[in-house]
Amino acid sequence: MTHTDSNIDRWVLRVAGGMVLLSLILSQLHSGYWLWLTAFVGANLLQSSFSGFCPLAVILQRLGVQPGAAFSFSGQTD
């Protein structure tokens, strides 16, 4: 994968997947309360699918990561 393939969509999926896996590992090694992190990530992904608003996508956009098809900010000017 080249650097040009790293867009906001891919980063959101990477971070969400990483957080889910991390929380599942921590729930087995430390405490079942870590599953609340999984629930939070899932709820945020669900609300993003309806509203189009993703806090991580906004942060990545401000950091200059190129938008992808799912998180495009066509209404904003540069």
C-alpha cells in the first residue's frame, strides 16, 4: 500500500478496528469494563453512518489527510 492510499476513510477504519481489538484484549486480560470502549466505538460508527459526522474524520481532515469517498467535506472551502 502506498502513502496515497492513506485517506480519511482508511484511517477511520484502522483506528476503529484497532480500538475494538484493543478493548477485547484488555477485557480478557484486565477487566470486562473495557467492553464499554467497544460499545462506544460501535455507537460512534453507527451514528456516523446516519449523520455523516465523525470526530476522528474532522481531526484527520484538519491534519491534512486526504478525504475519501465516505468522509468528504465538499461543503467546506480551503
